[in-house]
Amino acid sequence: MSLRTKLAISFAGIAALVAALMGVIGYTATNEQLQRATDQALLSGGGRPQGPGGDERRDERGQDAIAVLSPTGEVVRSDGVVQLPVSDADRAAAAAQRPSVEARTQSVDGTPYRILTISPGEGRGAVMVARDWSEAASVLRRLAAVLAVCAVALTALAAALGWWLANRITKRLVLLTDTAERVSATGQLDVEVPGAGTDEVGRLAGSFNTMLGRLGESQADQQRLVQDAGHELRTPLTSLRTNISLLERFEELDPDVRARVLADLRGESRELTGLVNEVLALAGGQGANGEPEPVPLATVAESVATRARRRTERQITVDADASQIVAPRAAVERAVWNLVDNAAKFDPSGAPIDIHVHEGIVEVMDRGPGVPAEDVPHLFDRFYRPVASRSLPGSGLGLAIVKDVAEANGGRVYVVAREGGGSVFGIAWPPLAD
């Protein structure tokens, strides 16, 4: 059963239930009102018997029949159009010590009557008065018929309205389902579900469109990553093949030439390893991997500086406060290391590299040639390398990893010129409150 049908049936069922409840309430209220009016008319007659031709005088006293009961419950006087039947309850009322009025509706000779048994108490007997209930019963039957017709009409109207509303509601859900099935079958992500709005279905459609957009961007990024990685791999692979071919063709090379070839092979191997590792880091989104924890940036800066001093034999200074951030520690260390490694690589002067940490901001400052203005917007793009640095080793992924780690943990990256020459590469994270 479709959701549309379920909604329509639910609307109809609720309407039928409400109509039935209102009908019962209306019928019961009308019946009670008619009974009260008839009982009041009978009581206003005061139990006075009608004379001959009693039906003609009913308008004066509101009675069609009367019977007087002795304390023992025997009929001592009867008048009217019918002989009223005496029940055990009537006899008990006649013998009762307390005043009472007993009312009931009963059929007498095929005609419904409203009967009241009035007892003055003290065992002095009772008076039974009755009035024809046929007219009231007819009114109640007509009312029941009208209420039934109204209930059926209301149910049908509710079903039609429910179907219309369900059609409007599910129309966009059907479009959403069709789009999801088409995406699943074709893998095509450049589609959009129409009908985004502020209601629940509209918000769902909007979220679905946003999800498709992000999936499309992710797919495009993956394709770009594969294409760029393939392009970057060609050069070291070509060099490897050339050097291996040289070793194969000339078994007895001059020792110096052989040493240079082997050094080239080792260098290309390291470059390939670094490129593959960085591609895997970007493809796996390592910026968001790992359990976030409070990370003291001063400790990270000192650790990175110690490693960089051993590897580059350069002076690395650290000026850090006690600020902390919440992020995976390994990812933070990798990002800071990439900034320091980048500064050491592109500053051939051997000048000191400074690391400053202040209120969640890590800045790595070098004294190199600086960054041309036209390169600044692209420095953190994957595989981007400025023209001046393309002869140097590297994959062009180090700064992209820095950006990935920063943004995955609520931060941002930037680069500005340093006063007196050089560049300042920075990561700004929201600091952990004290």
C-alpha cells in the first residue's frame, strides 16, 4: 500500500471517528432534551386524571394516560387512551417512604410512551402518568438518519481531501525517490530535486540536493586527485626507468657515474614514496581522522622543531604560549611539520626558521625570497607549485594537507609577507577555553 493511500485512509478514518463521536453526542443530547421536556410536561399535569376524550385535552395537561396506585401497588384508578402496565419498580415506588419520580420509555400496545411514576412518599401510593413518545421517536429517527448521512458525507469529503493532500505531500517524496533511484542506477550526481522549501519535505529535498552537491564535489576532487597524481608520477617514474635502463645496458659503469645513478634512483624512490604517502593522506581525509583531544601547541611546536633540526641542521626557534586546541594530535603535528619542511625547502639561504604559537595560532616564518602575489591564492591547492620552485623536489601536496587538517578541525590557513623579507605561513585554530 502506498503512502498516499495510507494517508488518505488515515484522514478518512479520523473523520469517520470524529463524525461518529459527534453524532452520538448530538443524538444523546437531543434525546435527553426531549425526555426532559416531556417529563416536565407530565409533571406539570400534577397527576390529575383526564376526563373522557382525554387525547383531545392533552395540550392542557400534557398527558395521554394516568393510573393511580394504592400503597400495595394495585391500580385503583385508570384513565386515558391506554391501560398503563405496572412494573415491580412502580409498586416499590408506591410503598416507598420517600418521595420519588421514576421515568422510563416503554412500548404499550405497539406505541412508545414516556411514563413517569410519581410517589409522594410515606407509603401513600403513587400516580403513573404517560405521554405518547411516537413523535419524539420519529424526530430521533430522522435525526439519526441525518447524522448518518452527514457522517458518510464527511468521511467521503475527508477521504477526498486526504487523497489530495497526500498527493501534494507525496508528489515531492516521489520525485525525491525517483532521483535517488536514478542516482543509484547511473551514478550521475549533477541532478537536483525540485520543490525545496521550508516545510519538512522541502527541507529534506534541500538537504538531499546539498548532499548530492557535496558528493559531486567529492567525486570531482577524487578524479582531480587521481589525474594530478598520475601526472606527478610520470616524471619520477620516467627517471627511474631511464636510470634502470642505463644500469642494465652498461654493466660496468664508471664508479662515479654508477654512484650518481644510484643516488638518483634513491632520490626518485624517496620522492615517489613521499608522493604516494601524501596522496593517501589527502584521499583518506587524514585531517579529520583520529580521536580529537586537547593538544598543547607548544609541545607540538617543540617536537616538530627538534625533528627539523636533526633533519635540516638548521636553527629552529620556538616562541609559544600555553594555548591548546581540540584536534587529533598526529594530524596537528603533520600540519605543523609540513609548514616547517616547506620553509626549509624553499629558503635555500639556511637562515633560522621561527615558530610562533599564540592563542591557537601557529605561524612558521622564514627568510626566503617570499611568495609572488599571483601564487598566493593557489598555494594551498593540491599539486600546485609556483614556477620558481618547480625545479625543487616535492609533490605540491604538503600545503594542501595543511589546509585539509586545519579546515577539518575548525581552522583556516593563510600566508602573508614577512617584514624584512620572507613569508609567514599560518594556521588559525579556535583555542580551547581555559
